[in-house]
Amino acid sequence: MGETAPAPKTQFAPGNLLILIGFVMLKFFLQYQLIHPVYELHRDEFLHLDLGHHLAGGYASVPPFTAWISRIIFLLGNSVFWVKFFPALFGALTMVVVWEAIRELKGNLFALVLGATGVLLSAILRLNTLYQPNSFDILCWTTLYFIIIKYFNSEQPKWLFWGAFIFALGFLNKYNIVFLVLGFLPAVLLTGQRKIFRKKKLYLSLLLALVLILPNLLWQYNNDFPVVDHMRNLAEMQLVNVSRKDFLVTQILFFLGSLLTNIAGLYALIKYEPFKKFRSFLWAFFLTLAVFLYFQAKPYYAIGLYPVYIAFGAVYLEKILKGGWKRYLRPVVIGIPVVVFIPMFGVVFPNKAPEEIIANSEKYKELGMLRWEDGKDHEIPQDFADMLGWKELARKVDSVYRNIPEKEQTLVFADNYGQAGAINFYTDEGIKAVSFSADYINWFNLDRPYFNLIRIRDYEEGEDDLPEAAFFEKVILADSITHPYAREHKTRIYFLEGAKFDMNQKIKEEIAKEKNL
């Protein structure tokens, strides 16, 4: 028996390609216009960039893929332009994959434009402003779903192996893609596509995926699975403040302009006969959301779920709005994402200075954007506050470091990864700050003896004492962060000179203690 012939997709049209290129160019243009000049890089971006200087099989915070991209950014000059380029690229590729999915589902120009507009003017645009694993995660989710569509259409084994490759790449970027598998596998069992489990090539493709992710699994094993500690800390410090009700409400907001298209996609998977073979996508949608709800995940973890349903919905709407008076509704449907996006443009993106946000705080509060991970409302959104004060911190640490004669014997130690990473990125003095936070705990250079300490310490209300002060000959409060809207506001910079103890031995002991907590 020969392989099933693939279903024909929409015929290639040069004009359509030009439209797609236009969408991609618009995507890049928007991404570079959405951040007000007052904002700097985000605290997470500093950590991810520093990973590129310490290539390894894995990290406590993320798998290794981000480090590979960070090394490329470093080789390209390490400028903010390139830091922002890659998330924009991954977002643009997500739009291209949705475009191709629509073509595979036999959608024509209206469906293509509707799908591209829905992906472009969505929460993905917000995520793509930051250099984090999330942008590539969404691309991997969308691509894996697209590959599943290709396989269901053709039943060609090569798509199983491509799926294994994309899953592995997604896994090496962010473990979040496991949720896709947890939602989709049982969904397949509920439909006629369960026959796939009788295919030998499926298990060979799973073996390929295992081989590709094995180095990272071995790294996790050899390092006592730091991902488990990371998830436990995340659950205790952040996820505990995530409401399941808020999770569901936020899902609607992520693709509010494409809500009609997404609903149409789910409905089409029930009623539209040409989509019968894709019925497992219907079950997968609800099962995947259920898994996220069970684990009380952050709302944005699920964003990768939606682009493929925009593809299904766009094709279905094209079919039902065909001919007669209904065709006049097509511009209206395409216009909905645009109309919804316009008022959101001035709120959900960091394109307003803090003073302007505070002056119009009610609309931010209504959207829940002023609520931070501590469950409390603040003056500006947490992500925006995490993009302020870093240059000030680096400049002031530079000022202290520049006047120290024994620079080689001075350790720059920060309370959190954002402080350490920002100093390393912005400093003019070649400082390599470290911390017990995140992966920095593994990056101490203990090949040289230390006698002095530049200590960057978080501000805590009512806590003025520096515990390390008693162990040094001289202690100076050198400076502090004065930016009123920075999350690091009042962070203090101390210079401690002349250690009365063996600093290197103490650091080794503290590292061991932190790792055993």
C-alpha cells in the first residue's frame, strides 16, 4: 500500500507573497515602535543575555536554546537592536506559519489576511517586545500544530519526524511545550486519529525527540534537577497569587480582536465536514486549558495554544462569508482586530512614560495591569517597572569600582539576577557581577582571592542593617537607586573593604548552602 497523497493547499500566488512580506515588515516596524525611550532592558533579558557567556547543557532558569541565541546576539555586537530583533523575528515567523497553515487548510486571500491580522494584533505583539523564551515557545507551539495538520492531511511519516524535531527544539527552549503534548495526546485518543498509535514511525520519531533532548535531561540529572526547585519556588512565590478565574478571563483578552475567529475555529471543528479529520484539535483545546488550570499556570503560558485556531477560524469564515450579501461582511471581520487593537495600543505596551501611566491609572487598573506578582496594585505595571533604573545602577557601581585600587580582589555581589545582569550589560568597567540568584550562583570566579566587596542590596522597609558589615574593616554606603518608578527603587550600593575572614572559603560554603536549600 502506498502513502496517502497529500491534500492540495491553496495555489501559490505572487501577489499573496507580497502581502505576507508586507505583514512581516509591519510586524518588525511595530516591534521597534512599542517601547518608550525611557525604558531600558527588562531584568529577565539581562539574565538571558548573560547565559550566552556560559554555554552549557542546561541552566537553573531555562533550557539551553536561549543561551545559543544570546551568543549570536553577542557576536552581532550585543546591541539593544539585536536583543529586540530575535523576539520580533520569532513573532514574524509565527505569523508566517499561521499563513502556511491557512494555505494547507485551503484558505484563500481573505482567510490569509484575516489570520495574519489576528496574529499580528494580539498579545503576541506584547510578548515579542521582550527577549525571553516565550516568543520562540509560541513559534514552536504553532509550528508543531501546523505539522500535525500536515500529517493528518497526508499521513506521510516525514511529518512525524519533523514534529519530533520541533518538539525537541521547543523543549530545549522552554519546558512549557510539554503542556501541548499533555493536552494533545489524550485528544487524539478520543478521535479516529488514534490509529497513529499503531504506526511504527511514531515511536521512531519519539525516539528521535528523546535523543535530541537527552543532553539537557542528563544535565538536569547531573545537577540534581534544578528545574524542580525552580518550579517549586515559582509556585510558592508567584503562582500562588494566580487566580484560575483571572487565568480564564485573561485568555479572552490575549486575542480579543480575534475572539470571533477563534470561536469560529472551534465551531468549525465540530460542524465543518472538511475539518472532521482535525477533530482532535477541538478536544486538545479544552484538555490543554484544563491542564494549565490544574497547575495554576500563569495566563501567558497558554498563548501558544491560540494561533492555530485562528487558522481554522479564518478558513471557516471565508467559506461561510462567500457570495451574496455575506461577502460584504468580510471587511468588517478583518477590521475587528484593528478596531480592538487601537484603544489597547496605548495601554498594554510600554510606550508611555511612567508619569503618563500614573495620570491615567484607572484604565490600567481595570485591565489588572497594576497588580504585581505579590498580589498588590502598584503605580505602574510590574514589567514596566522591571525596565527602569538599571543604567543608574550600573553607572553608580562603575563609579565605586573605578576608585578601588585592588579591583582584582573585589567581588561585585548582587541580591538578584536582574541587578547582576544589568551591571554586566551596562557597565563600562568590565565588571562581572554575581549573585546567589538564578544561574549566577554557578558563575563565581574563585580562582583569585577576594578581600573587598561591592554589595548591591535590595531595599526592605525597616531593615537598615547590613549583615556583612561586621566582617569588614571599613563599610561605606556608597549610593542608592533613586529612580522613583523602578522596581529597584532604594536598592543600596555598599563598599566593604578589608575582609576579616577568608572570603573565598565563605563564598564556597554559602554556595553549597544555597544549593542544598
